[in-house]
Amino acid sequence: MKFRFVLLGPDDDPNDLTPPPGCAAGLLTSTSGLSRYEQRGAGMVRIEPPEKGRAKVTALANFSARIVGDLIVDDGDQERREFRLEAEVAGQALTFSVSAVEFAGMGWVLKRLGPQAIVYPGQQHHARAAIQWLSGQIRQERIFAHLGWREHGPHWMYLHAGGALGVDGPLPSVQVQLPAALQSYQLLPSQNAGGRVSAVQASLQLLSLAPDRITFPLLAAVYRAPLGRVDFSLFLTGQTGVFKTALAALCQQHFGAGLDASRLPANFASTAPALQWLAFHAKDALLVVDDFAPTGRNSDSQLQSVSEGLFRAAGNQQGRSRMGGGGRLSAPTPPRALLLATGEEVPHGQSIRARQLIVEVGPGEVRRARLGECQAAGHEGQFSTAMGAYVIWMAGRYEELQERLPTRVRELRRHGYGRAVHARLPSALAELQAGWEIFLQFALEVGAIDSAEGKELEQRSSRALEELGVLQAKYQEASDPALRFVALLRAALLCGRAHVADRQGRAPEEPAGCGWQCKPGGRRWVPQGTRIGWVAGSDLYLEPEASYQVAQQLAGAERLAVSEQTLRSRLRECGLLVSTDVGRKMLTVRRTLEGRPRQVLHLNVSDLVGVRPR
């Protein structure tokens, strides 16, 4: 006796198959006495058991189809089933995939095969059963639908559009199927040590493109991204023409040579759910979202809403569930990428900005000649080769790095850089520095840098991130205007918008942190911007009007919401005023500075001068 498995759909009537006595419908049954399915000519038919010596043949469809692949599509959070089908209709052969739900409903026939494909009336369920019956042995395949890390035997592998990279290089048996926007995420591992060294050195050349406070956070973010989950984003801002999109594209090209400025994977023209969905699939990778550009029209509220939804989801590591077809609740898709956004303006809202590290690019800060060299290296695949070598290096020690990273982050966070600006800021800065240090270990081990260069790059990064932390005060809408005032002045000293002098008006003992710039040759210090005060030992004397105006100018649209007089009272309430004129009942004190008496605010110098950038 011959046996066959009969596959039933949810709407099939088991009685149609009339199994022999003692056999359960849909299980192992004898083919004698049961309907069977065949391909006849170009179509499919159902053959019912003979009655009075004659079998009944019913035409089901004018086309034939086979399931040739049972696909388990794995997005790293959930699995879904798809079938790969081969079909022939009107002499034309087609291959395509449909979800298991689509297949069961048979609505895919017209959509995939066109109007010439006919399922005859009342035969929909039998046509589906015929396809299953005629498919024979079906190979099951697992397809990964995301970027980033997955376990692979005793080690780990990093998924990208070209497949996967493991401890020994490419893994040809691994299949990856990504959304269209991520299909250019292709890493190019080098086959020789010399190629790895030159690629990593080319990547490090990005540090010479602009001041350290710009380039180090960006490149640190590039190499922090493959280490996994973060709860902050970077926002690259500046007026049009300062090459912010070009900088972002160079960062993005570490994940694929084709991801240049004209083919960035995402922009703010999309909806927030669409961007979150893309960031979910771009797991353990950098995702550039380009061009946050309000126009002053009514559509700006929608743009703000998109940015708020995206950055809040990334910061909270939470996605939104939505009601799908059939009344089913879809699973949330929280962002799993490290986001790098660009825009001429920064999205409003204290809670949103608290989830961002904002990197501002000023006119003339990007070196155009060097930019062209880096763009050529990116198109040649040097950056994606460096990233390919990096993830291969990581694959053999992935679990060790995952344990080491949070420990180092906690150590760095104790320094408290940026704590006065926002409580989230020290963690974000520590994450970038810890990721950068892991990259430097890789660069040292492959021979791209020596130990002295590694130490210098580690120290430069620490100073650059400390400076970036101070500069966040310009964008944070702190609840206490006195603390924000001090943070804004600190930022003004760092970015050359203001300076403080000694009592005689000359460069103070430590001019680098007081708004002074050293001229070539290192013998002459020149003040930058407006003079807002004077330093005498541990005392700082602020000129009230000048310092208030500088802070308001730097604050831009988010100006201090108090008057100059009210601000003085807030400084006293916060304990920031070292002394006041009690006799005259004034918050200012009289001091002789640059040869004449002045009314000034007396603060401690350590409250304002804390960072000495390189």
C-alpha cells in the first residue's frame, strides 16, 4: 500500500478527502479511496475516487505551481514563514515568494501571475492543496532579514547585504534578505593584511577633515555602532553649504561603498513608523537620516512630529505596536541602529535633545581638499573594507567585548562630563569613548597604528568628547536659567565666541580654556570674541551685560527666559555667587580691573573654565 501526507488549509473540509476507516483526516492516509491531484497540460486537476468504475476529473486552475522553498524569515526578534514558488502560466515561467498567510488565502494568484491565471469557481482551496500535493520534497531555508550580529556555532557572525562575516571571513551559506533601503550595506573584507592596514589608515584620515570636536564623535559613532544597543543619537547640524551631508555620507560609507551623499538610506520625508522600521532592521549599524529642514510652513509640525517619534523611540529603545490586517496587533519594532541625523536646524524639545549628541559644523570648518580625498577613498571601498576587517576581528571575541564595554562605560561615566548639562549626557559620551577605545585596540592589533599613536588618539578623543559635552548647553533647554547661563558661557569660551583676561587685560595663566587662541609658533596668544570677564587666581569676575548678551546670542532661538536682573538673583540662589555687596544690598561687587573700577559678578573660576581643548 502506498501512503502520502495530505496537507490541509484552515478552510478545507476533511470530509472532501474521505479517508479510509481508522485514518485521521489530514494525517498519514492511504491514497486508495482519496482524491488526488495532478498536473494535466498547463493546468491542475482534482481526480476523485472512481464511482461505478469511472473517476471524476475536476479542473482546478489553468496554470501550474510548485513550492520549491519553505523559508523561515528571521528579523532577529520574530520569525515568519514564506514560500518560494515556481509557476507557469500561458507558457511563461515565474519564480516569487509569498507569505504563508498570503498562500493560504490564494489572493496572490492575480497579483503575482496576472489576469491570465484562473482559479476556477469554487476550487480555490483545492487549487491550494494541489500546489502543496504536487510540490514533493520541499527544502527549508533560514533567511535573515536584518543587519548585525547573530550566533553562528561557537562564534558570532555579522550580517550584511552581501551575506555574513565570521571569525574566518565570509560565510557563503548564510542568506540575508534586507529592505531595499539597506541593500547597499555591503562590507568588503580584505584578503590580505596590507589591505586591512591601508583601509583602517584611510578611515582614520577622516579625523583631519575638521576640528576634533566634530570628527572624533562622528568616527567614534561609526565604530561604536557594531557593538550594539545605544540609547542616544547624533545630530549633525549647520547652515547649508558646510558639508554636513558629505560628512555624514563618509560615515555611512563604512557600511557600504555605494552609500554616498546621493544614496543615503533614509531621510525625514518618510514617516516616523517607516524610519523606526528601517532602524529596527539596521541592527548594530549606523543609519544616516538626512535633511531635517523646516520651511516655516504648516508642514513643519509634521516634520517635528516625525523627528520626535524617531528620536524618542531610539532613546527609549521602544517601538510602537500597531493594529495590522485582520485585527492583529503587530509586534513593536524599536530602533536597533545608531542614528546619525543631519539638518540645518535641530528638532525642538528638551526631552528630544536630551536623547541626542548635537555636533555643529560651522562655515569653513571642513577642509575641502581633504574632503575630496576621503570621498575617493569611500567610493573605492576603503571604509567598508576597514569595517569588514573590524567585524571579523570582533567575531572571535564578541562576548568578551560585550562584557567589557559596559564596565568601561561605567568607569568613564564617573568622570561626569556633561552632567551639568543633562543627566543623560555622561552616559552617551562614555559610550562613544568606550567604543573608540575598542576600535583603537583593533587598529593596534592589525598594525594600522602603533602604541604611541593609539594613546594620542585616545586622549584626543577624550578631550574632543569633553568639549562636545560642554557645547551641548547651547541646545539644552535646562529648567534652571542660572545653570544654563554658566553652561552657555563655558561653550562660548570653547567655540571662540568669548574670552576672559587677567586683571590687566592680558592672557591669563591658562589661556587655552579661557577663550584665547595660540598663533603659529606658540609664542603669542590672541583673544577670541567678546571679553566677558577677568580671572584672578580662583576668582572669576563677569561683566554682567556683556556676559548676558553673549549667552543669549549663543542660545539662539532658545533664549534665556529671564532678564539680566532676574538672572543675577538666580545665580545667588544656586550658590554660584562667591560674594555680593551686602552693604549696598547689591549682587554685583566693585573691583578694579584693567586700571578702573567695575561692577562685576563674582564667581569661582572652576565653575566656568573647566575644559582646555587641544
